[in-house]
Amino acid sequence: MTAQPPGGLGRFLPRSFRALTAVGMLGALLVIVITQGVLTTILDRAANREVERQLSGQAAAILDEVIAAPRPQRDDAARRAATLLPDTRVLVREAGTTIFWSRPNGATYARASAQRGPIEVRLERVDPVSSVDRPLVFLTTVLGIGVAALAVWLVSATLAQRLRGQLRRLSNSAERISAGHLDERVEVSDDEVGRVAEVFNRMATKLELDDLRQRDFLADVAHELRTPVTAIEGFAGALADGTARSDEDRREAAEFICAESGRMRSLINDFQELTWLDLDPEVNAVPVDLSELAQTAVARFEAYAAARGVTVTADDGYVPAITDPDHVTTILSNLVSNAIKATPDGGTVTIHTAVDGGDAVIRVSDTGVGIEPQYLPYLFDRLYRVETSRVRDDDSGSGLGLSIVRRLTLLLGGRISVRSTPGEGTEFTVWLLGARMVDV
């Protein structure tokens, strides 16, 4: 899938991490400066209102003190008050005439006044910052922000460089894997990218194992096809060069060619079935009667089993469930076919179906020769055959039937197990999980 170009604002942003970090830092610096200006204005206004409130109270107190003093001593009273307010201009007027005025340096920050009769007291709070050049204050503030931004930039650049190095190693490893070096792995670090590297390594391991399985599978396929092809080639050559002279020899050669061709066709069909199942086809789950499907399997294999002296039976009754009938039919066909092949003359193959809680259960058991315990873990591997006399030589299958059964069981959301006792028989059990009971 081709990556789509970024839309909206993303199309104007740089693609490089370094450039993107620089743009981000500049944007952050601009936001900081603007935010600082707005917050400073808001706080300054709030502080100004508070100072004016305090000045109003102080002006009223000084006014009381000045009025209480005798007329000749009112300027002394104002002077004493001014000494207590070194950062405030104190102006006292009486009948329009200034009787006292202190002059601290600085611009006026806040002012308030109080008047009673002819006497007026005016206070002006001096801005302490005004004693310093305001452009210098602004420059110092911006410089401080710039230094902080530079420090953040250095840290970000270091982290970005480390990130680029890790991503470069991931990219190089991905290219090597795409070139066929499936043993390639990347170093896992103790950070977020390390998590990606860990997942990457697991993916590479899975690809390597899948490739190994595919190679082994193709080798097994080649081996399985080589035997019938060699036999067909030999008998066809005998027919072509006249080695098979008698009618009996030619008939035997033709029959053998037909038999081996049928074996190849069966093997190829099983390969196609497994390949189709590997694509996770859709499951058509509908209400079914498992007992009816079992009875159908008995009818299908009845003649085949009778020719070998084997009896096939299934439980009577009504076993409703929701599942895919076609997949269940294939599961039953493979299990019953294998059981018949493994059961000697006079033996029995039994199909048992039931619903246990919310799960459907299918059991196929036989009274055959059984399987040695060391072979049980490998029964569901592709092209695996038990190296015993469990299956008659003329009935040897492709070795894919149980693989198909397991894949279908998993596709239906179930599981399968096997237990066997040598000399007594084998039982396969399929659980179709969640196939709840319904009325059909």
C-alpha cells in the first residue's frame, strides 16, 4: 500500500526530524514570548488594582494624621508618613497649596488620593522596574528564554540524533531482510524504539521460521511427487520400448500408472486444500445437526469400510449446533477415512457427537492398531506418516489429511486432541468452541 502525502498543515512542515525540531523550537519560543507578554499584562493589571487599593487605605490614614496635627506641624506629620513609604510619592495639599511633597525616582505605577475639606493627600507608588531600563529588562527576559530554548534544542538534537541512528539501523536491517538475509537482527535498547526493535526481531524470526518451513515443505512435496513420477516414468518406458510384451504386463503397467496418477491427483488436491485454508477463507456458520452429518459420513464410507471388513457406526439422536457444515464434513471425512485404513478386518469405527455446554464435540474412535506415544506430537504435521503398520500399504495417504483437519478446526474456532493405546485403538476429539445449542 502506497503511503499518502500528508494533508492540511502537514504538507507545509519539513520531513527531516532535525528541521522539524527546529521549527518546533521556534514555534515554542514564539508561543512562550507571546504567553509571557499576555500573562505579564494580566498580572500587572491585577497587581496595579491591589496596589491602588492599598494606597487608598494609606492615603486615608495619612490624611487622618495630617488633620489631627496642629496646622504648623502638618508638614512634619506628612514627612513622618513619607519615611514609612520610601517607594511612594507623598503629596499633601491644603486649600490648593502644597505643604509637603516627596519625590522618589521612577515612573508612577499606581496612584490613589484621599481628601477631606481643604486637605488632600495624594500617593503615587513608584514602579521598581522603572529604575531599570525597560528595553534592558525585555532583552534580558528574551535572552533567558533564548538560552533555555538553546538548551532544549541541544537536548532535542541529541535525542533526535540517537533516534535517527536507531531508525537507520532498523531501516538497514529491513533492507537486508528484504534482500533475503532472514537471519538479520537489530540491537534492542531500553527505550521506546527498543520496543519497536523487539517486535521487529520477532517478525524477522517468524519470517525465518516460515521460510524454513516453506523450504522443508517444498522439499517434502518434491520427495512425495518424485516417487509416483519415477514409477510412472518406469512403467511408461516399459510400454514405450516394448519391455512389457505380454497383455498381462501391459495391463499391469497401465493399472500401476493409473494408480500412481490417482495418488498424485489426491496429493495435489490436498495441497490445494491446505493452500486455500492458509488464506483463512470465510466460515459460513449455520444451524446444523451434527448427528445428521455423522450419519452422512457413515453412509459415504459404508461400502469402502465393508470391503475391508470394518464396521462404521454413528450415534443416533439430535445434536444441534451452529457451525460450517462443509468444514465439519471435511473433518469427518478425513478422520473416518484414516480410522478405516488403520482398523483391521473385523474392527469398528465409531462417530460420537454431542454438545457440552456451549461447545460442540465430535469424537472419531477406532479399534485399530493404535499409535506409539512418541509419534503423537507429530501427527498433525504436514506430510507426516507414522512409521508403523497402522495404515495398510495399499491405503497410504498423502500425509496431509490430519493437517487439513487441524487447520479446519482452528478456522472454526476449535481445537483437536488425540489419544491412543497401541494394540487397542485411537480416538480423535474435536471441540468446536462456542457452537451453542439452537433449534434447527
